[in-house]
Amino acid sequence: MAGAAVRGPAAATYAVMAAASVLFVVSAGAGGLVPEAYAQFQTGGVDKEGTWHAGEGLKHGDYFSYSMCHVDYKECAKFRLELWIEGDIQVGSETKWLAQVVVYDGNRITKGNMELGKIAPEPTGGTEELGVYRGAFKSSVVWLSAFATADSDQGGKGPKAFSDTSWGKIGNIGGEQVLPLAVEEARAAGETWETVRIGWKTGGASSNVWIVDEFPFPIKAKTYTHVSEGIPPTEYEFILLEYKEGVTEDPFADVIPTSDLMEAQGCETGFDKDTVVKKSTVGAMYQIHVAYGPEDPKQGCSMEWLIKFISKYDVTEFLNQVQFDVLILDENQTPIRSLAAEDGRQFLYTASGQYLIEIPIDEKPGTTDYVIWVYGKAPEHTIPTDPPDYVEIPIVIYENSMMDVRDPGGMDAGGGDQPGAAEIPGWIKTNAGWWAEGLIDDGSFVQGVQYLIKQGIIEIPATESGGGGGDTAAAAEIPGWIKTNAGWWAEGLIDDGSFVQGIQYLIQNGIMTVS
């Protein structure tokens, strides 16, 4: 029967068998398909004493930093979340953990707090601006609290033994078992940990989460969404970048959120996306609807866009698996900015047909042509076969009389003066250290460089391929000595000026390109 199609009444029986994750050997007999072997279920369990639950050992003064993403936020675009357990907070009759949180998402810094449960450290209340990140944190770093909590009376959850053959089932078709699979070493936060790898199979892909006994949260994970066909996209991915115990003073006291900076520079915040533009692409392949705000965007501030990709045949049908970019054109219709590149990505992607994006307004007052360039429809890591199409959306940018026009890094024409330590944010230096240790990729490091350029901290030297621009990208693999340089700078072994000179060298010699 190998490779044979199952049709007729037996097909329904076979489908039920497959959905239940049961394997049968079948043969054709007088009565049709007859099972010849009993069911085989997935089982796990490892030879390690002890139990674990989400939040195990969590205490006052714990500090965590994670690089992470979740499919529900910009199709798993990476951001960094730092969390410090300040103490307790009373919410009604329940005592919870109060955590102070900072999120570094591209060029945006969001600061606030979260409330975490003590039975399961799932975030509930907290600062409204952290809502989307709170959801991503709950559905990734804290996801195993769906199976293992501190309360053994909570519906069969409770602490789970590493030797258990199964920790439970996930809820999609087939109900894959979540299993302890192996005891193995894993790297995170600059050190090697003895971990237990928890895993399951979904849609043909193996998902894994690495946990450490008596450590509150998993140290890393790579998981996939369930699909019936095609390449499973990443559901969530994270890695622990740094962990500290006994932190008694607020590590985020000097962090200024982007919203505060925007208000100080006369930018509108808390706006609605009330301005709506509906257009067909030039080749009439797609309908694109954009709702944006604020209505009168100012130079030096930001806009938010909600982009919807709609079928040309039916305005109620969203298109899925769309690869695209948002470009900014000059007066000669030449692209001078790519928002995908600024996010460290080759292209932007939406599986659902809707995409929320924040656009820093670097353009001068006047009309700017924003172009939504659609590469085509295809899974995220597959080249589209459709021809590209696009739509132009002209938007008037207004002058900002309160915009802070700063001296670019305090550098004179000869490049003799270099920026002081106060001018380079501390998170940039931390980013460089993580990059040197291999904890974040080249794209994340380049994003930090882009931030320095946009803030005028690094002056871009003129080059044959372009000068005076504000966007960078890795032209080729970055040499190892560059990482060493970044590591030395992060450790304070070389000064800011030497680091900036190194970046200028990279750009001038084409290792990083300026568009």
C-alpha cells in the first residue's frame, strides 16, 4: 500500500487515524483496510532527576535580557526585551511580581512595567504601550506555563518531571505531544548551560525549547507554526542574552523612551490612524489600503501605517504570504530609503495580508512619495513567481519648529573631534558586545550603526558608491577583526572615537555600503 491513494469510505477512517497521530500498518483484505499493528504514540522522558515549572526560582532583583520574536508581531521581526523583577504588587486579592521592562525595537525604545503571576509568570496588566510585546513574551518565553506551573492542583499542570513521557498536547490537529527529549549543553548569555530540550513535531517541522533546572524561563527556543502544506514559518524564536541576580537599583532609570523624546520635539503621540488611502497598484494586480496617522506628519517624528493587501476581485478578501517593501523616492523617482533594509531584512512579509509599520520621518518638509513595492506572493523564504507591482502614496510632510537640530557627533570638518561617551547610548555598546560574542546577528549590529548615523553621532564619509546617506547594509561577510574591535569597545578597552573611526572605515572601504 506504500504510496497508494486511499479513496472511498476507507479514506475517512484513514484521515481520523492520521489526525490522532497514530501509525498503522495496513493491508488489503476481504473487508477492506485491516490494521496489522497496534498504535504507536510519541513518548519522551530523560534520565534526569527533578521537576521544572515556568517561573521556578524567580525572585526579587532578577534581570533578564532576551532577543526574541513572535509570529503575531510583524511576522516574527526581532526585538530585544529587558526585564527586571522589582518586587511585589498587590492586585485585588492576588500578590504578583512587578517587573520593570524596556523594549528595543529597531529605533524605538518602549519603557514601562508588567505584572507577572506567581503561580504562572504570565504577564497580565501593565503599561499599555507594552501590550504587543507583553503578548509576544507570554506566547514565547512563558509559553511552557501552559503545561508546567507552580500549582500542582491546577488541572494536571503543576511542576513537570524531566522523566515524564509527556508534558501534554498542543491544541492543533493531531495534538502533538510536548516531550522532554534530551539532556544537552546549550549556549546562551555568553556561557554554556546544561539544559533539557523540550520538543514536539508540528506540520513536519521539529520545534524545540531549552530549559534549565531551577531557572525561571527557558534560555532559548526555535519553534514553527502548524501548516498542512508548504514550509512552516517560525512561530517564535528567542535566546537569553544576559542574566543577573540581586539587582537592587532600577537598571532602566536613565533610559528615555522614544515617546518622551518625540513629545519633547513637538511630535504628536497617541494618535489614531484616521487618514485612509485606497489604491490599485500600477499593474492592477492588487488593491492596497493604507490607514495612517497622524494626519499631518512632521519632520523628525514618526508615522504609523496599517497596510492591507486586498484581492483585486473581492474587497473583502485579504491576500496572504505577501512579500513587499516600503520605499522612499527622490525627485528623480530613485529609491533612497528601504524600510525593510532599515529593519535588517531583505523584504517585509505578511502572512495574513495586514501589516502594521512605524515609519521614522527623516524626509524634509514637502511632498514625499512613499512607494509600497510588492515583490509578489510566496512563503517567506521562497522567491515569488509573480511579476512585481507597486503603488505610490504621496504624503505631505510638515516642518517641525521644535525639532532638535544637533551637531552631528561634534566632529569638525577634519574629523578630529569624536563624540563623547554621553552621546552614544549604552544599549548600542551592549549590542556591540553581544554581536562580538555571536549572540545577535550581523543585521542587528547594523541596525545599531544605522541608529548612530540617523542621530548624527557618526558622520558618513563620502564614497564612490554614495555619500551623505543615512542607511547602511552589510555588503559582504563582516571580517572577524571587526567583531573583536566591537567587543573591545563594549568592554571599555578602546574609546568611542576609535569605534566610530572603525565604522567609518567599514563604510569608506565598502564593507558596509551606504545607500
